[in-house]
Amino acid sequence: LFTGLDMVAALKDRLKPLDLGNKLRKDVWLREIQKLRGQGAPSVLVAVCGETGAGKSSLLNAILDDNIVPTSGMRACTAVVTEISYHDKPTIEADVTFLSLGEWKAELELLLLDLVDEDGALRRTNDLRSDAGVAWQKVHALYPKLTQEMLVRMDADRVLTYDKKVYEMLGKTKHITAKSSTAFAREIVKYVDSTDRRGKDKKKDKKKGKKKDEVDKGLTLMEKVMKAAGKQSEAMKHKGSDKPAVEEPAWWPLIRQVNVRCNSKALSSGVRLVDLPGVADANAARDSIAKDYMKKCDCIWILASIHRAVDNKTARDLLGDAFKMQLQTFCNCHCSYSDHKITFIASKCDDISCSEVIRALDLQTDPDLEEIEEKLERYNDETQEWKEAKAVADKQVKALDSELKPLRAILNEHQEHLKALRKGEPFECKLTGKAAERKAAEAKSKKRKNTRGGKKNAKRARRESPVDLDGDVSMGDDAEDEDDSSSDKEESENDEDSHKDDEDEDEDEEVTEEYLKDKIKEVKDVIAAGRAPLQEAKDARKKAVDALANLKKNLAKAQREKNAFCARKRSEFSCNALKEDFRSGLKQLDDAVAEERDPDNFDPTQNIRDYDAVDLPVFTASSRDYVRITGQVRGDGEPACFTSVEDTGIPALQQWCHQLTTNARETCATRFRKQLEAFIKGVRSYVAGIGNVTAADREALRKQWESKADILPFNFNESDDDDDDEDDGPDCNHFSPEPEDDVLYRFARNMQQKDGGVGIRPRLRKEFAVVVEACEQSLKGVFKDGLEEKCDKGAVDAAAASVETSDQFASLIHWQTYRAVLRRFGEYRLRSLDLNNDLCMPFTRSIASSWGRVFETDLFAAFEEQTIEVIKKLVADVEATATVGLKDRSSQQGQLCLEEAKIALQATLVEVKQKLQELQKDLSRALVPHVQQQLMNSYDLAMEEHGRGSVARQKAVFRREIELSKDEMFDGAAGKLMTGLNEAAAQVALVLKEHAAALANKVEVNLSVLWENVRDDAAQVQARKAVVDVADDILKQLELW
């Protein structure tokens, strides 16, 4: 496509110096160039749907390979519709659109009503799932200074004018540009993050109280007295004077929509992803936007946690009855289901319980799993062995170290003693010598005595025994204790005698330098002998520690292999189960349609389609492990399950994004190639000339077939900058048509379309008008034959079931919820309740299959055939009136003209079919608004009931209103649908008329080559040659496509 656009630019440059002469040719060629240059890469809109907590935002960030959409592991984060598209800039940009004043006021009025009961008293707002809780959360987010008591006394107008900053933001659009996703997240989170303020105030109060205590702690006694009296000194005013920051409003309740543009490879092929909130939105504007996206989206991604996907909630349940109805009606389900329309994504695949999966899928005997289990068992056994080896080594190291430690101390003492001896300084031995030996003996003796309950117990006994005034000790011990005490005394006396003898011996013994050297050598030898086994023990311990560390890594790796294996098996099972379940749901849907069409001949054993060929795209994904493996997020640790990027499923989804646009890109490129080729051939045909043809022959054709001079105003000599830069519009050079919204232009064009003179254009316009009128009447006839009877039956069915539907609706919900539904005119988006839609369901079911069948047929086949026949007849007539010298060339030019007309007509039909699809989608959703509008007064009447028994009276009033208005209401709905279909046919006819007029111009420009004569001066000859050369090069390249 981009190569083709370069070709168009090259041709346009060569056409600039060329004198085209005919004004009509200039107009037609210019518009063709505009049309070709206006064709960009097609886009595919994908709506991403899923419940809150399904992980939509995390999945989108993984697909985008950047953290663009805000996420939260604690709560629902995305509160608004966010569309993400591609641009080639390095920055990330966003347009944040705010609600208008009217939109916010309408919602604010409902929110204020939800905060109070019938008596005007404030409701409990602690539960954020309740109506009052939701209302308080929204209002408090925007107006944090307003208390609940203040809100009860205010109306919507007073709230709106309370904060000027909020008021000024209504209806505006905020543009954000950031160089990185981190900077972008800081900005965008202000607008789309639905922050829960619970708990924050408490934290602030705690911090504030702590800060107050710190301030009070720093005050003097006098300052504390003054503060208690309500006075402050200057010094006190400066202490703790930091004021808390003013709470800023959270903007998410006011955000209408967010459009993000980023340079993501996954979106480069034209996919636009729309992140829809996981919960229904109470705001009418946002809810309408979400519904519009669902209406116009090309594909739908349904996202659910894999735990739900494989649970009892299957694909049919997740799609829902309403969605299946739309599938039947609008996706041309019958015999033309497209695999890429719906994609199911099971998220959070890294959340795995191996034992449960193994048991559920009976994987115990799987060879791959057995190999992993053997590996885990081997690692566990080796771990146990090395733990035991480490324990033995630890024990040996401790024992040997305890033996060598006192020897090192003795060696050190000997060395210090030797130094002191050489210096002639006195030295007291603490570890060696007779004195040290005596101390050791005493310690050993004391230890032995304590084990027999010696002095230590005696001291405790003395502390615990009472003492009388005479100094006598109370006798609380038994005879055995007395014996021990006397025995200890005797031993102590003997020890004292022995010590005295030892002291006498020490005084006689003298330590020499040779003695110390011998001792040092002796201790060193002992230490050296003990070092070898100690080192061996340490080496054994290190070996065990290293082995355990490696085993820990291997165990973790093996466990991740097991997790990944079980996750893959679960994903395979889930994919197959969901695909099969979707086929089953589609079969049920087809059978329901077939039975409705022909109940007498319906045979459920006969399949309408090959259901084995229906392949619902199902993906399983782990965005959390993907971003951990790729390093997209930091601080989350290692991946929990997968070690391979491919196993996470995200690369497959990224590739799926490109694959979704393949058909659209191929179709667009093929159409562009055909249009470009036809245009190039037409240009070349004119520029190359028709050779030796007499002026008389040309003039004869001109008089018969040339239309009158063009009276439309053109600017032929406007020139623009002669640059080669790419821009949005074409470089018109020296010819440019006036804009079509110009009044004179429209008047002149209408006059020409009514022109009844001779020439190709008047003739084609007349004949095309007949064909267009026939097409319009054909459309109306198809709509009447295919849908009118069904609409009438649907009106009868809906009217018959309306009272029962209303009663059942009222009986199944809480009375407060019922009142909230009435207050919101039947549509309570926050609870996904819509009484109007329930009332319309019998009508919708009645027309669903017929509606889909009508719009899946080719409604413009006759128009295309008749239009081509008109052109063929014209070409034949032109060829018949050509002179002998122009016969061959008129035949060739006629074929070229017919080919170019067919290509232009195909492009027209593509546009018209898209227009009709948009109109029919809007009409198909017009039933519910019509019913709601008809019941407005009924809802108001029911809400007028107050006081005791008001709930029962409200139900009775609304029931009575339904009974009175049901027939007229649904008959009106049927009439509105048929009127809307007729209006759609008329709008389509207007589009066809516009394109038919352009086609008539194109045909005349093509055939006028037969009678127009080109200038033959040197400059024009050179210019024509340059155009021919470029045209030939382009045609050669197009042949290779």
C-alpha cells in the first residue's frame, strides 16, 4: 500500500506540467488522486471484554510490551473506556475527554437521590457495593471537601458550582504527551484510576496524631499549659506548622473516554484495542460509548480467568443469551460465521495447583510428568543426603575448633610471656603455670559441688530463708542438706591446705626462655596436627553447602517445569473444551433458527453447517510471567510458572493481532491495486494519444457524445508548495475543485444533474437515476417481505408477555433495587438490570433470525448488474457511431472504460454496504430506547408513591400502565422499525446517486480521449513522454504484485 502511494506521488509530480485542457478531466483525475492518497492501512477494532479482576489491563500491557494501561492487584482499576491505537512516534500520547455539563448533571442528580431515602435521611455508605456507597464514592472522589451531611442539603446545581476547578473541566479534552511509559502512567492514572479512599483517612489520622504527639513532646511545660488554655506563643506557632496538602479531586467519574496512541509493534498492522470496564457503568454517556464500541467493533475478545473458563461457566454461559442474540442477528451467523469475529482468552494461567490438575486430568501416568517427578524425587533424596553430610561436617568443625581454640590462646600467652621475659618485665600467666592449673581445678571442683546442690543452692536457700533478730537461721532444710554442707566445708578446708602447698612450690619454680620456647614449639605442633582434620571438615561442609545451593536451584527449576507442564495440559484441555462447547452452542442456535423458519420440517439430526470446521480462537495467557521474564516490570521476582516467553501465550496473542488485519489488509491492497492500475491506464491512454486520426473524425464523435461545457466553478491555476513531503491531502498543483459544501457548487451541480441535453453525462445520469430508484424500491420490498410480518408477530408476542415480564422482574429483585430501576427509567446499569430490554426480548427473538437473513444477502447484486449494462450499452453506441478510422481505438477505449467503471463501482458498493450495515445496527438497537421513551410517564407515576406500602403500590401502578400501553407501544415499535428501514433505503439511494454522478463523469473522461486532441508543442510532448514512462514503470511493477 505504501509503495502504491509512492507511485501515486510520482505520477502526480509528472502530471503537474501537463496541460489537461478539459476541465472535467482535471476534476475527475484530481478526485481520483485524492481517493488513492486517502487510502491508508485498514484498522480492525477489537473490543476487550471481561469481568472485573479478569486481568484485562495486565494482558493489554503485556501485548503492548509496555506498562501503558493502569493496573492494580487490589481492586478494579480501569473505570473508563480506553482505546489504544498505533502511531509511529516514540512518545506516548493520550486524549482524555471529560463529560459535558449536561451529562454530569444528569448523573449527579441520580447520585444525590441514591444517597438519601424517601424521608430525606442519609443512607449508609460504608458498603461500596450498595447504591449509596457507589454514589458517595463518586461524589466524594470529585468533591473531597464535601461531607455527607453537606450533600444531603444540596441539589445538583449547588454541587456543580461548589468547586470551580471541577466545573471548568466539564466538556474539555486533556492532551497528554510523555516520553516514557513511567511518565505517562503518572499522568494518565489521575484520570482513569478509580481509587478507593477507604483506609486512607485513617492512615492520615494516625500520621497526624503521631506528628501531634511529636510536637507536644517538643513543647516546654509552660507551652503545654498555654496550649491547653488555647493560647500559643510565637515559638509554638512554628512548631508542627506543616499543613497537610489539600486533597485534589479524582477525575475518573468525569472522564468520558480515553484515546491512547503508542508505538507498539503489536498494533503496527492496524489493530485498535478497546479496554472496556469490567463492570457496568452508571454513567449514561460512558455506558453509551461502551455500547457503541460493541456495536461497531470488528472483533470481540472475551477474557476470563482460566479457573472460570474450565469451571461450570462454559463458553455458552460466558457469552450470554443477549450476546448470542446479537451473534445470530448481526454477525451473519447463519452459514457465514467467521472464526476471527470472537476470540476467547483464558488468563492467569500461571496460577496453578499441580496436585489438583494432575488429579482432575488423570496425569499420573504421563511419561513427561513421571520424568519430572523422578527428577524432583532424586533432587529431594540428594538434598536429604547432603543435609546429613553438612550436619556431620558442622559437628566435626565445631568439635575440632573447640579443641584448637584454647591451644591458640595458650600459644599466644606463651609468646607474650617470652616477649616479657626478654624485656625483663613481669608477666602473670592466666592460662598456663601452677596458678592456672589451680584455678582450673577450683572451677572443676565448684562445678562438681554445684551438681550436688552445693554453694549455689545454699546461697539461694539463704536468700529465701527468713532471718530473726537474734541472727539464727530458720531450719527449713532436711538432714541430707546439712550433711552436704558439712562435707563441703571439710573439702574446702582441704583445698585451702593444698593451695597453700602449691603456692609454696610455685614460688620455688622459675620459668626460663628455653622452657617457653619448648612450650611454644610443643603447642604449635599440636595445633598443626589439628589443622589438617579441621580443614578437611570445613571442605566437606563447603562442598555440602554448594551442593545444597545447586540442588535448591534445580528443585526450583524442576518445580517450575512441573508447574509449566501442568499449566500447558490444563490449557490444552481448556482450549478443546471451550471450542467444543462453542460448537455445541452454535448448533443449538442454528437449530432454534431452523425450527422457527420451518417447524414442520425441522430435523435436529441434520446439521446446517460443518461444525467440526468451526474453530473458535482460544488463547491461554499469563501476562504476569511474561512481564517478569521480559523484565517489563521490576520487583516482582522470578516467574512463578513459565520460563519460556512462548509458553506464556502472549507472543501468540501479539501475532494474532497482526493476523486479524491480514484479510482487511489484503482486501484493501487488492482494491487499491485495481483502482491504481485502472487510473494509470486511463492516464496513459489520454497522454499517449490515439495516433493519426483526422480532425473530422474527432469532431463527429465530439458533436454526438461530448456533454455541454462544465459550468461548475473551478480554480485551475491554484498552486501550492512544490515539496515532496508526505501530507494528509494531495498536492493539487494548478487545478483544484471547489469544496462540495459550497452553495454555488451544489446549485450548479444540481442544475447539471437535471440537464436533459445530449452527451455521455446527461444520458448516464438519467439511466443511473432509474437504476438507483429501482434499487431503492427493491430494498424497501425486501425489508417489507422479510421483516414486516415478523415485526408484527414480535409486537404481539412482546405485548402478550409484557405484564408477566414486568411482574417477574419486580419479584426477583430487592425493593430498593426496584425503586432504583424506576428512578432510572427502567435501566439500572450498575446492576446490569434493564426492564425495557426484558420487555423487548420476545420482539427481538421474533425478528432475530429474519433480520440476520435479510442483511446477509447481497442486496445490491441487481444494481451492480444493471449499472454495468447501462455502461456497456453506452460504450457499444459510441463504438457504433465511430468512423472507420476510430473503430479499433474506440473498441479498445471502450473496454478500458468498462474495466475502470467496474472497479469504481465495486468501491462504491463496498462503501454503500458499510453504510447500510451501520444503519441496520442502529435500527436494531432502537427498540429498547423506543420502549423506554413510551414508558417515561409510567416510571414517573410509579415513583410518586411514597410511605407505608408504597412498594406494592409502585408495582401495581407500573403493572397497570403496562397493561394500558402495551399494544400501542409495541405496535409503534414495529412501525418505527419499518419506517427506519425505509429511511435507510432512501439514505442508501442518496449515496448511490452521488457515486453514480461521479461514475458518469469518469466514463465521459475516459471516452473523451477519442475526440480530444492534445497539444503538440515541445514542452507538452516532453511532459507527456515523462508521464508515459512513469505510467509504464508503474504498470510493470503492478504486474509483479
